[in-house]
Amino acid sequence: FDSWASFFPCASSPNDNLIDVDILLFFSASWELWPQAKLTSEDIVRKFEEGYYPWSRCFGKITIDTAHMLPEQDLYDPPKQQVNRLWVNGPNRQFEKGLRASQFPNNHNDHQNIGDDQGYQLAYLMEPDSVPLERFWLDGLRKEIEDKRPFAVLGSKYRGDNWYDFIKDLEIPLLNHFNGNAVYNISNVLMNLMLGQLEVEAEQMYNFIPFDLRMAQMWAEGTMGVVSSMLPSGDLDHLVDGVITPRNNTAKFQSWWNKHGYNGDVAVMQESLVIKNYAATNMLPKFLGPETIIHGAAMFKRWDADKPIALVVSDWNEGHLLEFIDSLNHDQHPFQEVVVMRPAHSERIPHSQLMNVASFGITVRFIDRELGDYMDWCEAPIESEWFMYVNTYFKVRKYVDILLTEEDKPLMSYIYADLPFCQNYESCKFAIERARSFDPDADKHVQDFETVFNTDERDKFCAIWKGLELPPPDPCVPQGPTATAFLAYLSSQKKAKKMYKIKDKAQYGWRSVFNRVHEPLEIDKCSEGRRLGEANTTVCRDIEDPIECEDEPECEYDYQFLTCFESGDDVPTSTPTISPAPTITPSPSISSTTTLLPTPGPTHADAMYPTLSPTIEEASLQCIEPSQANYTCGEPLSVSFSVGGQVEEICETFSVDIYASSTDALLDTVLVPSSFFNHTTSRRRLGSSSSGSGGGGDWI
């Protein structure tokens, strides 16, 4: 709420022609477990009612409520997302119960309203890391709601740039999912169907999936027939005995979207221009667009020329230095002091080229190295307080963004040592091993060419390094000091967090300062111990010119983040255009003349719930022995499926082929005895007698 004082929510009183808004502070855990949270919340309500907050006039009232979860239910543990079915149970249940609390303010656990207090039509989930960027942001959101109604969900896909190195490997629902911080029309039929489906799936394997991504999977399955394969396998925790997880719900979801997914030709899943999702993205103000509310961004400022920073460059007189110096000829980087470490008697650099960089205020010095090349960043004489390090197999990018906090702490990005990104590389494991000479608990790997070094601390660290009694180095891994060891040294001195903002690269990504343009000679890769750094993972990411980028068939240019990435035509990033069913049931509209209160929520919530009856469109049955017969199912299996007695008499065992109706792909073949079929059962479960992927066979 502090930011609301700086960015006032509304310009006018609530008595305008836009929808009225109340605030619900909704907690996950029981009040008995968190009494201080309740006291704090009640204090906020009291101050609101007394007019303490200047922004109070933008809202009708504040209420508080809770999902009453026990500690074993209220879990959010991302490291366990491949093994624990409950790793994201806390957010999933809090979301469902929060929307039910909006529909049924007095009795959301029983899904009914009591007395005159009716439910809301809309609920905007605004987590604490959703912050406004401009004043009157609430007015803008209310106006967009009016402009885009009727809708089921109004939200934002991920709009940062962390995914570009692996975007082609991501599944369609993840690429297109709306982050949970969105506006939900809880009077909409489709939204209630999805909400009910989430509640039904609470004990299934689908509880492994965060609620917002799971709704995107429903969308992809309902509009394109795409069944996601995101569920983990192997030994899993907290599975529920006897609960069967359907392999797919394609027919059901397709029916939903055909009936309720479109208002005319417009999809009811609408993307907002007011809300933008930059979850876990290191951001600069220049990357922001017209949005007024952002979610999840870690905001930084850009290192500029007023804060001196040097660049140490390793060179081996292989003809790459001229090209590297040329890459310095622009004012979109902060390096004013460049120290080139190279062999004695290296070729001279033309004076004209040095004059070019001097015109940008850059001084270049050349130092003949006296120790091995792996000691270059320790030995370089530096006058600036800070410096970075690279070699001439790279070049400086055209747009360099070195990130600083408001307190002038440089960003330092790491990966954990136990991740495959480290364990699969000998150089990473070696760096961690050496780092533990400084800090036995060192568990973070940092790239040399991504680190901003403090010069004074560099001097102290390198003095200690030179005194270490280290085992003979492996010639194929870095021999000298590393940024990983430097971080371990700072941690051992209790200085790391005081000097740097340290963030997980796997979660927040990083911004490259350099692009690799050359490879070392194969014969030299081990003999010289030259650090190759971390190359970008795609060719597209090395292209900096927008026109050149867009000329490449597999590349796309992002003008917001000034970066080229590998996209390709096979990566859908928007809602597909699918013809709706001949008759469309429009979503209930939102009244523009009343508050959110008068329209009640569903009076019979069970009618909104989807059922546990996944379907298939077609099945072909053939006898195996002793004779042949064919039967084609005319309706979905879960609606009606029976075989007459005459078939049962001539077939002892059936081979059932299950096909996907959207692609005609063969999904499975199951052997079924004739006794499986009878004249009274319209819905049966096909599966092996041993435990299947759902813990006892799957619904098909």
C-alpha cells in the first residue's frame, strides 16, 4: 500500500460511471496460526475506515478473510515441483477459495450467500509484487474492464525476455498462459467451469500444476486439442490412494470452448494492456511500455558513465584485438578504462583506431603479461573502483545494460552448484571445489564474464589466492582465480550481500554484456587454459541489428528489450483463431451502472462444477479370438458405450484402439475381456490391473 501513496489509484470518487471496487485481504493460513497477521490486517481496516489512507476514497470498503489452510496444506516449495504433489498446493487452494470468497462473501466454504450480502462479479488478484507505475492506475484498469467486457479472464502472458534462449522448447500452454495476477469474471460460465475443474483436480496429479498454468492447459486442450505432458513421473510424494488422474479432458474442454469460449469472434480470454507480467525478470525503466501495473519485475537502474568502470581484456595476438576495439566505438556502454593483457611483442594497434575509441572518452592501455593468462584479471593495473573481465573471443554488445540497485549495488547472478547447468560441466564443478577453499559452504557458481568486480576487494582476494597451496590444475579447466571463488571470498568476509544484489540466474535470467564471435584453436583449448566463458545458446541472440535479425527465418526481434531471439513459425504465441460452435452463449456482461455487489454468484455451485468423466471421441474394437467383429463408438465413451450380447457371444477378448479426435493419432491400445461390457453400464474404466500412472489405472 505504500506505493499507492505515490501512485494514487483514482482521479475521481467512486461515484462515477465505472465499476465500484472493494478490497479483500485474503490470507492462506488459519488465523490461529498467524495471530499477528490478523492484528495487522484489522489495523489496516481500522485505518481505512478512519480515513487514514489518502487513497481510501477510491474504494468502497476493506474486508479480511482466510482460506484456513493447515501448515501441511499451505505449501509453496518450487524445488520439490518434480516430486511433491503438494508443492504448489498453497497458492492453488488460496486462489480457488479467494474467488469463492468473492462469489459468496459470507459463506464461501459452503458456496452460498446468506442474507442481503450478495457476491461479486469480478475479482482482480493483485499480489504484493504487483505494483503501479503511474497514478490513476485503478481508473485505467476499470476503463479497460468496461472496454473489453464480456470476458472470462483479463490478464497478461509473460512479457519479459528470460525465455528467449529456450523458447522453442516450451510447451504451448506455458508460452500462452496468463499469470495469476489477472481480472477474473466470476459471473462467467467458462470461468466457473475452470474454477470448478481446479477444485475437482485438487487430489489428482494435476495439482502439480500451478492454477494459472493449469487453466492455460485447459485452454490449449479445448481450442487446439493439445494435451500437455508436464506431469512428473517416478517416485512421487503425497499421492492420494484411489484417486485416478485422467490422461486428458479433451472432449470436455472442447465442448466448453465451443459453447462459452467466444463472444462472437472474440475470445473471452483477453490480454490486458494495463497489466503486464514480468515475473522474475530483471528490468530497467526503458524496457517498460504503456502498462500501468506490473507484476514480478525486479527493477534496477542502468550503470552510466558517471560511475567509472574499467574493462580487463585478455588477448593472445591471434588477430582478434582490432575487431574487439572496434566494438567499443559507441556510447551505449559505460567502459572508460580498458586494460588489454597480452603476450610480449604483440602487434601494434593503429593509432587511428585508438583515436576512434578516444573520441568516446575511452582510454586503452596495453600490458605485457608476466604470469599465466589465467591470472590476467588479478594482475591488471586498474584505476577505476569497479571492473569487468572478458577476452577477445568476444565483443562488446551494441546495447550494454549493467544493472544497479538504487543503493548502487551491482547485480551478481548465480546458478546453484547442484543443478545440471553446473554438474554437467567440469569447469563449473572445479570452480566450486576451489571456491570452497574460501567458504566451505560455497554453493553458487558465477560466470567470470558476467561479474562486476570491486577493485579493492579483487586485490585482497588475489593476494590470498596466490598464497593458497592448490593441487596441480587440470589443463582443460580454468587454472586461475574465478568469479565463483571471488564470491566465496566475499561471503566468508560477510561482504557479499553488503556489496552486491545477488539473484538466482535460473529464476531471474541475466543480461549479456558480451557476444562471442570467435572460437579458440582446437589445439589450444586445453594447453593454454584460456577461459571461454559462457556463449549465448542460439545464433539469433548474437544478432544485434533488427533488420539482420528479421531476415533470418528462425529469428524474431524484440523491440522492447532490443534483442534478437530464436522463435520460428512453429512457436504459437497468441490465441489461435478457431471457429466457434454455430450457437454461442455470450458471457454475462458486467453492469456499468451498479457496484460489484448486486449480482449474486451461482446459487447452485454444483451445477458449475465439471464432472470426473473424461471422454474420447472414437474407439474401434476388434475381436482377437476366435473370430473377427468390428464396432465403432458413435458417441463419447463416457456418455454411452455398450456392446450388444451378439458381439459378446462371438468375442472373448477385444483390442481397443484409442485415437485422438483432433489429430487421428493412436493414443493407446488396451486388451479388454468381453466380460468388461454389459447391458447396464454406460461408463467403465479401462486400465491395467496393476497400478497405472494415476495410481491404479487411468480413465480413458
